Amino acid sequence: MSLITLLLVLIVIGFILWLINTYIPMDRKIKNILNFVVVILVVLWLLRAFGVLDSISNVRI
């Protein structure tokens, strides 16, 4: 996956999250939970895209 693709995906996700936060009326707690879940999913996706998460899954305890 190229760096431009990663950047475009991050911009699109940020823009969609901004639209949801700005134009959809919902409680502040729900918005915070939504933002937290999206950030965690994006971080996990980035770790998998850079291969960090795959190398961790190969470790045996």
C-alpha cells in the first residue's frame, strides 16, 4: 500500500468523522465513544498496514 493511499484514506476518514461530529446531533458521550472507537480502529489499521501487528501475531508464549 503506497503512502499516498494511506494519506488519502486518513483524510477521508477524518473528513467523515468531522461531518458526523458537526452535522449529526447526538449526545456528547456518544460522540466521544464514536471518536475513540474510530481512532482505535485507525491505529490498528495503520499498525497492520506497516506490518507491526502481523509480526506481533507470530510471537508464541
